[in-house]
Amino acid sequence: MTTDIVIYHNPECGTSRNTLAMIRNAGIEPHVVEYLKTPPSRAMLESLIERAAISPRDLLREKGTPYAELGLGDESLSDAALMDAMMEHPILINRPLVVSPLGVRLCRPSEAVLDILPSPQQGAFTKEDGEQVVDAAGERIA
């Protein structure tokens, strides 16, 4: 199925790999953007944040990044300053961000992607850690 789905993906991230696998489990081959190799422009990132109805701070990743060294925990920092940091250090952009005709979502946890996929799951899905999130009938497990 050809559907306009874009995933801002890091193949080193289990959550990102699970999200990508659930998109494919819906029969969709998304456009995969390895954002560490090809970061979004500032305008694109601002648009994604707005469309996801989150703040730049909500998109900041702490683990495995220069978050602490850059003092990004300082709540007085402006959105513009946080955006500057993400532009300079794309690893600070949390992932995976998924864009679909049904919206934009930061898919943490990975099963959040199920809320914005236009096609149902085509079968069972179990995350890399062994957690089953979709049953054999393609239904989300609560």
C-alpha cells in the first residue's frame, strides 16, 4: 500500500525500530528519514512540533545526548534556544516522530503510532522486548 507516512528514525533505537515495524505490519512502506544523517530543517522541525501539539522541550531527548552538558534542563531557556540546540545536535531530537495523514506523533511508546495509522495491523505484533501489543486479529492489546 502506498500511503504518505514519514518516520524520523534512528535505527539504533529500539523504540524507533518497533515503530517502523508496526507501520510495516499495517502493510505500509513509509518514507524513512534517518534524521541523524539527514536532519530536518528548522522550519520543518518547528512545523512537526506544532502539528504534534507538543513543545520543543517535549521533543528534547536527554539519554545519550549532550543535554546535561549544554544545560538544557534550565527551565528558563526559550523555545528558540532549545531549537538552536536541536539544530546543532540532532541527537537531541527525540524519536521516532511519525507523520501520517491522520497527524504527527512522537511515538513513545512505540504503540502510539497505532493511533495515526490509516490502515489496521495485518497480524500480531510483538515488540523487541517481548511485549505483545497487537493480537493475531490485528487488534491492539490494552
